[in-house]
Amino acid sequence: MSVFQTYEQNNAAYASDFDKGALPMPPAKHVAIVTCMDARVEPASQLGINLGDAHVIRNAGGRAQDAVRNLVISQRLLGTREILVFHHTDCGMQTFKTEQLRGIVKDAAPGDSAVVNAVDKFDSFLEFTDVEGSVTEDVVFLKNHPLILAETTVTGWVYDVKTGKISRVV
Ligand SMILES: [Zn+2]
């Protein structure tokens, strides 16, 4: 059985007693969380976020630079006014350099100029070495970004995948 079949069954059970269909579109807590796509990170349970409460914006590393498009929509159209940068320990972004990843992609498609051109368009895959450093960098980036509202409360956090605990960095 493929994973999608399992998920299809799970959803049938979920929808069978679903009673949240009247929730409004804007997040009730006026908050956006920028976090990593890591499979061990699940802000809803780790932070106690209920359906309809928050925008959870995910990408590799939870990098703010990748989240700006989402945050403009979140703030200007859907009323969020607080941002949590939520990175985590043992992140995959600490395991490679952009040049290495470019090499992996190119080596898998020898002589394919479309692949070379496409992967070279990424100046950086936004990897990092120090998770507290990445959190601080992203909070500063958002606080100084011209498209992020000046009155936004921006905090930075690290989630520990071994203990399940969070700690505030900034
Ligand atoms: Zn990660």
C-alpha cells in the first residue's frame, strides 16, 4: 500500500466527525510561524496551536528569506502581527554546503545544460552551521525587511528534537 492510500483512509476518519468548517480564514492568534520542513518538527502539537490559530510557513531550514512572499500575504491580507522564527537542533541544513548540493544535482544529470542552468540560479540553498546563529540572522532579517510591518513582534526559537523542549534565542 502506498502512503497516499493510508492518508486517504486517515482523512476519511478525520472528516467523519469534523466540526471546524466555520473557522474564519484569518489566523485567530494573528501569528505566523516560520519553521523547517523537518519531519520531526510539528508546531501544532509542540506549541499547542489549534486549527485556525496560526500560519505555519515551512521550508528547508525555516529560513526567513524563503518566507517573505508568504509573510507579506499573511500580514497585509490576513492580519498577522507576530512572527516566530522556529528552527531546530540536528537540522539537515547543517549537513551540506551549497556548492556540494549543486555538484550532486549536476552529477546526476551529466551534460544536461537545463539542469546546470537551473541549479546555478540558486545563489545559496541557505544552509547554516549554527542553529542559534541562523535564528538570530533570520530575526534580524525580518526586523529590517522593508516589506515586514515595523510593529511586528519577532522572536526566535530553537526546538530540541531530542527533548521536545524549546528555548528562546532572541
Ligand atoms: Zn531542519
